[in-house]
Amino acid sequence: MARPDPDRLRGGAIGDAPGAPTRSAEAGKPFDRRGGAVHDLRVDEMPRPAQPADLAGLPAIERSADRLFAPLGIVFPPGPTVIEELIGRDVRVLVAGTPPVAFAAFRPMDGATHLEQIAVRADRVRKGIGTRLLRAVLERAGRPGVTLLTFRDVPWNAPWYARHGFAELPQDRWGPGLRARWDAEIEAGLHALGPRTAMWGSAGNRERGRLV
């Protein structure tokens, strides 16, 4: 399932106010007034291929992201997470952070790439991490593009993907793999939680609007 994406992490000059970071003349890196290095989360959270040591922590990220749906009345049933069911199959995983705080899982389907989900840990949302993961998936997918299934009315699902150039994909353009995935969602009861939709995007699509 597609997960909430963050807003952009805005950069700014390092000020001289008390307690503000200062720069080390020798290393050229920010330091705080206590002499500690300032951690560059934006750099550390850039997408990278998942390593074996990363995989054990991914289900907890998905569960954390799932809890963000509860205020909308969407409560996922207990059981294995999506990422637990995908690991070991023909799936590629990108992560952000060391240890990971977010991931994207995708795989070949119907001659294109299918994005199974983006999940961002609840305490790291609205920082652009999901956006960077989506861009990384699109870059790796190349042409013809990327399909996905997502909640139609959840603000950080279909509306967010639409702002990044995705459009709803009519059923007459679905391949057999996407149709089978849709049917599996129905059988699993996912569609009972809220309206779902299929979407399509490509690396050439122009993103619309700001990050959310």
C-alpha cells in the first residue's frame, strides 16, 4: 500500500543566534555550541538499495505508517505486513535512513514497474522522504512507467500521487498482473476499508504542486 509522504525539508543559512549551529573552519561541517556535529538528516535519508541488515526493521516502519490511517477510520487487520509478504519474492526495496525510517517496494509487472508501497515511519513524515523515494522508483523504472494501487480519498495517497504526475488508470488499460493484484486486494478485504484506485505515472511526468 502507498504510504504517507512528507513535506520538503527546507534548507537555510546557519545563523549566529545563541544555540544556533556554527561551522567548523577545519571540516566545513555544522557544529552546535556544545561542540557536537549537527546530523545531516537530508543526506542520510537519501534513498539507497536495501541491504540484508535493513530488512528486519521494515515491518515496524509499515506498522507505524499504518497507524496514521486510523483517524480516517481505516484500521488494517492484524497479520503479516505487506513488506513481510513481499520479501523473498521478485521485489526490489529502496530504503531511506541508516537504520531505515522509510522504504519503497516495487517489482516488474505487465511490462512495466508496479509500486507495491511507500511507507514512512510516523515520526519522519512531512520531510520529503516519501517524495525522494517516489522519484528514485521512477528513475529506476524508466519506461514505460509505474503502476500502483492506492486509496482514492486519503490525502497522502491518490491525491498526493496526482500532484506528482500520476493519473487514474482506466480498467481497459490494466494488464493481467495489475488485475490479479486488484482482485487479491478485494479478497483480502482491503477495499472494504475505503475506495481504491489504480494509477499510472512515468519519469517524464511533470510534478504538479508542492510537496505535502
